[in-house]
Amino acid sequence: METSTLNNTPPGTVYLVGGGPGDPELLTLKAARLLAAADVVVYDNLVSAAVLAHARADAEHIYVGKKAGNHALPQLDINKLLVTLALQGKQVVRLKGGDPYIFGRGGEEAETLRAANIPFEVVPGVTSAAGAAAYAGIPLTHREHAQSCFFVTGHLKDEGCKLDWPTLARPGQTLVIYMGLTSLPDISRELIAHGMDPATPAACVRRATLPDQQTLTGTIATLPQIVIDAGIKPPALLIIGGVVALHHKLDWFSERT
Ligand code: SAH
């Protein structure tokens, strides 16, 4: 049975769209087309203004992210909002930073939409790990340094967040840690305690792909203090592994004219 509104208008489609890491040119053509057509854009704080500028001039914009001191709209409320808007017959773009299915809670939104019988589509985006790697000159894999790469949450306070430290501490791989800034001292301590060489190169890339991108480098032992001394604020990614040593050779972005 089709889900329909009270007055029998068919529900609109919800597009879960990845907006990429920040540089608007990293938006996919599909994301730009859907943004230009949507009646409503529901977005959060990692979406850059230049990306949002692709929305139709008269589209409704609904911000559901965090604002100084205030909490973001709880995820359950965001899920409900998407369903409500679609039931009003609107075409909805749910715009997220990076990729919707990488630490973006897109899976939960898709499950809610499916349960409510709302048609939905998912548009991948350039995840911030790929953006940071490219723009900071840190290839995530490299035949001489890393044969595998992990995308890990550093939000250690999350209920049920148990990282497999012995596996993460192994050599010959790259770790990309999302949301890891606050827990960096704990992450550093755990990795070293589980056998990672304290001299392993490590980087913190802030506001990757944006004009004010910052890259700080050190080792897994020294990076926590370097980041504190520089007063780095989110959003930032941590990249750990031998590939980080390539940054000084491959850093085309800060050298561009
Ligand atoms: N879905 C997003 C991740 C959301 S989780 C993606 O695919 O990129 C939020 C975390 O993403 C931030 O805490 C930060 O670690 C990372 N992040 C997002 N955008 C970033 C950027 N431009 N530069 C550095 N880190 C970023």
C-alpha cells in the first residue's frame, strides 16, 4: 500500500545527500542537481555555505545542527521531521557533510524512511577522510607504508564504543579517526600501550579542503600536545601511520599560488 497524506497527495522523496568535505567543487553533479530542485533542504553544521548556495533560491532551509552551546536536534526528531516533510508532498534533500553513510547517521534515517514507506535515495559524497588525504598530501594507502586503512570513530564517550586497540595499533596500516580531537590524548595512550611505535607519524587536518585548511604533524606520542598548543577546534580528522610522512613532500594545497 502506498503511503499518502491525508488529502491523498503522494509523499515526496527524501534524498540523503553527501555534501562532501567543504570545497563546493567536490559536490557531485547529482547532489547539485537535487539541491537545485528540492523544496526543502535539511542540513547540519558540517555543510559549508558554498555548498548550500546550490539550493533553489526559494527552498525552505532547516538547520538541525549544533550552534554555540546548544545541542543539535536529537536524531529521533530529525528522523520524524524528514517523514513529516515528505508526507506534506515535498521533495526533501537531507544534506550532510562528507558521505551520508560514513559516521553520518544516514543509515538510521534511511531505516526510518523505509519503515514509514517514504521513498528515498542516497547520494554518496566525498568523505572528509578522502578530502583531507588529497588536500593534505597524505595518500591513505601506499605500497611502501600501508596495505590497509581503517575509518574509526574517536567519539569514545559514545555508549557501546569499544575500539579494538590491538588491531588498530598494528604497523603497516593507516588509521583515520573521525571526531577524535577531544579524545586524542586517550587515543595516543591506548595505541602506544597496545604496541604502536611512539614514533609513528600522525597528523591532524582541520577544515580539510576549505581555504583555511590546517595540517599539524608530529608522532602519535607528540601530536596530542601539538594540537592542544595550537588550540585546534573541530572539525578535524586524525591520520596515523607511515603515510603521514609523505605530507611534507606532497602538500600541493598549501603551496598553491
Ligand atoms: N559524514 C562525514 C563525517 C561526519 S562525523 C564524512 O563522511 O566526512 C563528523 C567528523 O567528520 C568531524 O568530527 C571530523 O572528524 C570529520 N570532518 C568532517 N568534515 C571535515 C573537514 N572538512 N575537515 C576535517 N574533518 C572533517
